[in-house]
Amino acid sequence: MSAISVRQVERRRPEIGLLLSVVVPTHNVEPWIDELLASILRCTFTSMEVIVVDDHSSDGTDERLADLAASDPRVHIVRAHGRGGAGARNTGLAVARGEYVAFADGDDIVPAGAYERLVGSLEKTGSDIAFGDWLKFSSIKTWQPSKNWRVFDEERPGVALTEVPALIRGRAVWNKVFRRSFLQEIGLRFPEVARSNDIFPMTRSYLTARTIDVLPDCVYLYRDRPGTGSMTARAGADAAAVSYFTQESACAELISAYDDAGVAKTYSSLVFDADAWLHLSRFLRATPAERVRSSGALSAVERLIAATPHWSLPVATPHKQVLWCLVAAGELEAAVRFNELEERARERDVYDDESFNAWVDSLEIILARPDVLEKVPRARLLVEGLATLLLHHAHDVDRRVIDALTDRVARAGLFSQIDPGEIKRGPVRQIVLALRAGTTGAAWLISTSIRTRLVAEEVVLDRGGALLSGPSLSVEGVRLTLIARPQGAGPGSVRLLPQTSTDRWAVRVPAGSLALGRWDLVGELAIGDATVEVPVVTARMQLPVPERTDRIRVLSDRARSWRVVLERRRAATSRAALTVVRRVVPRR
């Protein structure tokens, strides 16, 4: 503890008994409980207690706890009356006597100095809650789940939730220390449900806390262990899903009543782009559609959608929005199919005929439901969703599949209300134009072009011009034309027809075809009426230095990824001509 030392904290409150209570629920954690308790008891506070509430362990955990309690008077063992981690936490909290309370799970680790820093911060600021960063670890690696969560970038003492709405994303109980009087004031209890028993009490505590301290220090190490032995994993899939969505719905109702736009938007992002979407996707993949209907999870999801404020904001990525819209429309079978095919494609990073058509099927359902469509912008689903997906993945499949899809989309008029002029990104705009018009070959060609470069690996200069050649494109059925386009104002473009074979292309650039100045060289790919341009770049080679009589020079524009530039030079004048000029024009 930097600002306030341990000794200062304990001297400040001699009239108060215990300074800190740590509540530890346990269930079959015999291999790890020694390590957890040793890490807690490293705390340098002399006035502290560790309340271990054992939830009917059967693996020898209770024997280890008895030995540990006998060796350290700060450890107290309490037997749980019911079953589950929530009940164990409630039992421990009811008997806690410390001014401050922390919670830890029986298989994790508390870093040295963590509680000293958290309690010291509360002593200094008077806040109700202090929490810090955490790491996850397994037998083979350690990682930081909060790496992209900017909350822990700096120390934030005494802040309100409205000042840092992102705090709402951290709803685990174990990386925090609470003022016990605050928990008593709000009557905090953990709901005894199958799973996710801490998200509601943590959300409620954030909303009611006067101020919160955020520390950049790592104050908790969470053990990620596979199997069904942990308290979190003991619930069955159906019960766990119903439990999570029920608890999340209760959180959404709290957020809605809180009525703060910043907090509501952050929470909506948490629900629809992260936690709730992940639970929904996993549940749909693991559960047959008929069982989803009978499990009660679907009604809990519908309640969550209805309760979450600002859920119509475009806070989730398009494929997640599609899934939520299908569920909101009550199209469960379509939601299950879309989720399965989309997640399969993302895992493989390859889309196929089924995956693309599942997108179109889903969009046709959503666009036919104005009550659902009003919850998400049309352009978000169509432009950022399907069009962008085709841009990046149409090349994954046979061109005829994409042509059939393009024809289907055009006939259905899915993009008829999309204005291409409002789309800033050129390739996506081209895809949208192709989907509106049903242009054969265009979408596949555009997708292919964004990862295609025409490489000039050989350059020969002479008086008549330049000869460039390179390896042929491995794109079947595509016509290639090269275009020289002047830089800045000047004459029109010059089209150059290359000679092509199965493995090479070559093009002659006559000097007489270009005006003086610099010209960009690009390749035009064509299938039917569809055309698209690709850059021509130089290979890693030294370009030839032109002779005095050469009228074209080939350059490589490093600032534009080594693109080929042609420079048309003036014709060289012979020495005899120069002599005549000097004689005719008198020297001044």
C-alpha cells in the first residue's frame, strides 16, 4: 500500500474490531485450497478473518480446511446449509465482522498486497467499493481478459458510475473489497440460482454506490479449469441458460430504471455484443430447437430484449444483430440454423453456399418484420453485414454460387432502399451496386480483386518504349487489360492489351502512346460486363536505369506500396544538333 500503510490503517480505527473479512465458498477444491488460503493469509493485516463456507465437499476439502483452521486462528470454517456458491456467500456475509468484506473462490489466488491496496484506497477516499485488475491462468498459460478494457489504464479514486460507464462491464465479485456497512445498507444478497449469481448484486452495487475506487493493480488470479467440478460448471446447460438470462433481465431492468444514457449504451453493448450474445450462441449450438422452446430460456431472452434500454442502437456486430433480430421475431429454427452456420464459417474463416444463403434467408425474414427492423438500422445489416461479408469471402466459393446469390438478392430487392452514394468505402459500394443490379460475376470479381496484385518482375527499356512482364494471375476466366492513367490533369487514359499465357503476362508500352509526364499503371480485370481495377506493383528488384536515348522510365512508388509509375521523357538531342544550336543562337 503506497498512500496509506498497513500500520496507519490499523492505528486509525483502534475502537473497531476486525478490519477485513474474506468470504471463501468452497466445493471440492482439495487440490487448490491450500494455495488459495496461503495467498490470502499473506495479507499483513493483523485484524482480519477468513470465513470459509464449505458447500458439501466430498473430495477431502473439509479435512484440509480443518487442518488449516487449526494452524491459523484467522481461519473460521462454516458449513453451508443449502447448496450452491450463492448460498455459501450469503452465509459467510451474514457472519462477517470486518469493516470491509472481500470474496474469493476456493481454487483461485490472491496476489500479495492486493487487499492492502484495496482497503488502503477505501480508507483514503471513503468510497463504498474498490476493485482492481485481474488475470486468468491455466496449467499452460496466463492471459489478461481486461487487456482491451481501458478502465484499468490509470488509478481512478472516488468516481461515480456515470463518470466511467465502462465499470458496468466488470461484474465479477472476487476482485473487489466492499465497505460492509454499504452492503448492509442496500441489503445485498446473492440470488441462489444455477449460474451467474453475482451479476445482479454487482450491477446493483455499482448503481447504488456513492463512489467507487478503481486500481490499475492486479488484485486477483482466476484459475480457468476445465470439467464440471467448479461451482460455475455444476449447472446443466438448460438450467444455466435460463439462470443467466433471468439474471441478465433483472440487470437490464435496473439499468433501465437508472436512466443514464452513457450507462445504458455501455450496458447494451455488454449484452448484445458480448456476454448475452455469447451465452445465446453457445446455448443454441448445444441445444436442439424443440428443447430450446421447452427450456424456458427463450422467454427469458425475450424478457431481456424487452428490458434492455437502447437495444436498437447499433452496438453489436452485424452477424450478432441478425441473431438477436431472429430471436426477437420468434424465428427460432432460423436463428438456430443461422447461428450454427455462421459460427462454423467463422471458426474455419471460410464461408460456403449454405452460409451465404443463411444470411439471405435471415435478412428476408427480418426485412419483412417492421417491428423488428426498427430496432436496428437497415444499412447495418445489409451494407456492414452481407455486402461486407461478400467483399471478404465471396472468393471462398465457386463464382457460380455467388452469381446465383447475387441474382437472388437483386430479385428480392433487398438493397433497393440502400443509397450507394452514402457508402464511403469504394469496394463495398461496388458490391452494393452489383447486388442492386444483379450484375453477373461482379461480387466474386470484386472480392477476388482486393487480395490480387499484378506483379511486374521484369522490365526492359529501349528507344521505342518499355516491356513489362510478370507471372499470370491464377484467376480462371478473367480478361486482363492494362491501363496507363496520367497523374494530374492531362490526356486521357491509354489502354494496353497484354500478351498472356498460362504462366506469364507481358505488355509493350510504346513511347509514342504516352504524353510527357508520369502515368500510373493499373490492371483491369473483367468477367462479362463486370470490371474491377487492381494495382500493378514491382517485385523486389532493381529497376533498369534508362539510357540517354530511352524515352520511358519505369519507377516504383514506395509511398503507394511499390506501385508501377511510367515516366515519359523528352527525346534526347544528338551532339551534332546541340553544336548547331549553339552556333545559331548567339551567346548573351
